[in-house]
Amino acid sequence: MINYVNKLGPIHVGNSNPVRIMGILNTSPESFYKKSISISKERIRDAVRRMEDDGADFIDVGGMSTAPYIATMISEKTETNRIIKAVKIIQQISNLPISVDTSRATVAKEVLELGVDIINDVSGLKYDPIMPKTIEKYCPSLVLCAYSKKTITGNQILKTKYLLKESLKIAKSANIPKSKIVLDPAIGFFRKEGMGSLFTKINSDYVQRDLLILKNLSSIKLDNPILVSVSNKSFIGKILKKKNPIDRIYGSIAAELVAIRNGVDIIRTHNVDKTKNAMTIAQKLV
């Protein structure tokens, strides 16, 4: 018998459970990976059905891009409207647990009222001071990313662990059980400079930081399941000299497989079918 402890929504994660896949549904036309954008009802339906058929365990809905190198801040109303539209469509056609990618309490409140299972906050509950109270009221499962409003220097592994511990402390103060929390080391969100407020400044090379974290995932778990999202991200493009994110698919799969080898519990990806196929083979061989 597997001793289930952690759950993200209704899905058991971590421990002896299989590595899970979280499919990305972007409703934001400003998102960096244009192939992932679904705005019309038809495209949202098609994308969700395809991800479910391909083996996704969750759907993660985003209404505002948080890519550090793009000026993407939009109004809370616009973000809310985009996400609510998608959530309602998903609920009509699928039973997959829904995660919403937002750092704003107003947005979180609206989608939690609709029965969304998971809030994926790239700020780890630190961006919006109202978010902890909102989370406490509805008690969803959480994905908490490493994040700081201050510049982070020094050992990136230790600092990432420290930032995650801060978020765990905030979640505890909001009475969220640790068993409902997954941690994300924020691949792609630590930069020397950026155009938004949802990234963490560092004084070192971001590619080296992301590689270091991926090599040492097991050391930053803090007894929680861990999620990584490397799909088509900039560090892959930088290494492979691929400016267009659509050309980073093979690099993405390679990074995901290494993450599995190094102890990841959930992979968040734009490429559910390819990730699932590669993961199935990797798990047979590891």
C-alpha cells in the first residue's frame, strides 16, 4: 500500500506516486509561447480535450503572462475575465483538476468561487498582501514559487530554499495544511533585469542559476513535492541558440527528463503529449 500524504487538488502527488503532468493553457495573447495561446471557446475546448487525451493530470490556466522579459501587466479585470471564461469551458467538458496561475487575490477569489482546485502563485503568496487571507478562506491546494522582492545574492540553492520556506510560513499562517502544498523553484524567474514585477532579481547569470537548481532538485524539496516548469524557456534557448520558443522542444524534453531523474514530482508543460511519451520511457529505464 502506498502511504498517500500530499494531494494537489484531488490528485496524490509525491512520495511513491507517479510523476504527474500539468498542461499549460494560456489565455493571454501576450504570452511568450504563441502556440500555447487559446482565446476563443473553440480553441480552448480543443486544447483541453487534446491535453486530457494526451495524459495531463491537471490543467493550469493563465490569464496574464509572467515572463520576466515582457511588459505584460494587465488589469485585474482583464485577467479575471480571461480566466473565468476558460475555467467555465473546462468545467463543461472535462473533470481534470484546474489550477489557476495568478498572484492576485481578486482573481483567486473569483475562480475559487467557481470551484477551482489549485492556485499556482509565482510569487509564493508574497506579491499581493491580500492573497493569504483569500487563500485561508477557501483553503485550496497551492503551488508556491520561490520569489523575492529584493535582489538575491550568494548561494542560489540555499537562497531558493530560504524563499520557499518563507512561502511555506505564509501558507501555514493561512492555515493551509502542508499536505496541500507543492513547491516550485521558479525556473526562468530569476533574472538580472526584467520588465515586470513578478520575477526575482539576481546578480549572477540566470542560465547558470537555472541549471544549478535543476541539478539539485532533491536538495530543495523541504519534504514537499516539487514542480518544475522548463517548457520552451529562455535558458534552453540560450544554450541551444534558439531564439524562437517553438524550436526548443527537444531541449525542453531533455531538461524534463533530467528533472525526473533528479526527483521532480510534477512537470508543468506546453507539450503534454511529447512530455508524456518521453516520461513513460524514462520511468521504465530509471
